[in-house]
Amino acid sequence: MAQQEELVLWIDRRWKNAIEKHLNGEALQEHLENVLDELCNQLPELEYERISHEIQSEAAARRAAEEAARTYAAYHVTEHGQEWYFKTSPGEELLEAGKKLRSYITKGNGVTPDKFIGMFFSGQPITAKEFNDLTALRMENTGKVRGVFDMNFDKSEFSAVSIMDGWQTWAMHDVSVAVYHATRSQFASNDDRWRKLLDHLSGKEITSAGHLAANNFSFSDEIIEGDGKLNFYIQADFDVDSAFGTFVCTDQNDDWLNIYANYDVEKDHLCDTLELNLCKGDGSEESWFYRLNAAEQEVLLRKMEAFCQQQTSMSLRDYTQQLRDSESLTPEMQM
């Protein structure tokens, strides 16, 4: 720990004023500090380096301890065609973020700012990449990131990252109503407020582009191996139109959508895009990719792992290792 000592010097003001007249505008306190610095510099070199190293190490350890105890929340806000990424510390959880939302859209305190970001006086701007990195850290459940939120006022959508399910999205109105029911009793415990909040949000989840949840990933058919990848066919049994901008959840055409997720065998790693193949009723096709964010990747990987266990009785890592081993033996067997 740093060992600070306070040195107090009492001097008649007349002496102080007289001395400062001869210091060319330099304050006496500043001059004395410079004298102390010079005295430190005159210490034997080894002793000076030892003490300096100890002080620097203690300061670094103190900063590390403060950072370890600090928590964050990450926000992406879209409003009136503009978007902002920022983080807060200490970080808010779902209930606290929901209360800010309700206060803003209901103008509850009468002094609501013109933009939602005005509700956060200590928000620190971050990049989209930093937002995704904090999302990944949230999914690791370290407690460092207490909440990740994507609020789109232009779509009236409120999305939050759940450690278990990945993204969950609700209409902003539903979140506001749930917060009202959760907080209207001043005597409810925090646990009761959380229970009421989740009860009122249950069943109101919606599908949102960029916020695929765990329940959007279910597989059919077997795992196909080809071109160095494991191919998983994702069932399009959710609102794919909202997720991918298609128009297949209708009886107005005969279009259908094929969705594929891939796992790289050589790199033993999930591919960070979904392959989308739109088959139209007139026989034409369109193909494109959907890039997965950190939360989507994590819940998809968990679903892949479970499906691989179900299909092969092996983990993804063991299954891909078996495939690599079999490929390395093939040339020798041909010789």
C-alpha cells in the first residue's frame, strides 16, 4: 500500500509574501515541492529506483483492484435516425434500464431530456466493436458487465442480452408497462420487483434483426461435413421476415428460406455468419450472409454443441478432432 505522509509547515504570512516576491511569480508551495523533488533525485541511484518501482507497482495494483471491482453496462441507442454507443459505470441491469426507458417515454419527472442519451450523464462513448466485446464479456457471466442493451426508438424495440438465452427483444411499450407493475409498490423487495418484471415480459418477446435468441436456433436433418466445415440446417420456424428482411411468412407467395450455420473443422471454431438461401416460387434464388454478433454466436454454439452430442454422442471438439485425424490418415492409407 502507498505510504503517504503529510508535511505541514507553518510560516508567518509576511515571510511567505516576502519570499514569493523573490521567486519570480512562483508560489512558495510549488517551490517547496520542487525542492523535495530535487532532494529525491539526489538520493543514491539504486535507492531512488527501488522506491520509484515500489510506488509505481503499488499504484498499478490499486488501479487494477479498482478496475476489477468496477462494473459496466453497454448501450446502443438509435433515435431519429441517429445512433450512439456508450457504456456506463456502475452498470445497470434490466430493471434499472427499463426504469430509465419508462421515465423517458412517459416524461415522468417533467424534466426529461430531448434525447434518451441525455438520461446518462456519465456515459462514456465506445465503438461498435467495443460494444460487441462487452456483449461477449456479458455472455461469459463474469459479473463485470451487468447489462447490454440495444434500444431502437425508431422501431420502438428494446433488446437486452440474457446470459442464458442471448438477445431478448420486446416492444418498448411492453417494457414500460412491465416496469410500472414491477415498481408501483414502494414496499416490494428487489426480488419481488424482478419477479413481477419478468412475469409481465414473459410471452411478449418478438423477433428482431440483429438480436437472434437461443430459441431461434433449432436444427433438422443430420450434420453435413464438406469443404472443411460442418453444416447445420436451421429450421425457419420463427419470424424470419423480421430477422432477415424477407417476405416468406405469408400465403401471398411460395417462397421459402434455407438457413445454414457452419463450424470450421480445421480451426475448430464457429463461423461468424449464417448462409441464407431464398428460394422463390418462380424458380429463382437469392443468397447472402447474415453476420452474427457475440451474443448470437454464443447461444448458437451452445445449440450446436448439444445437437452434436445428440447426433454423434461426441462434443464438437472431439468430433472435429476425429474428422481431422481421419483426413490425415487418408493419404497414408492410399500409399
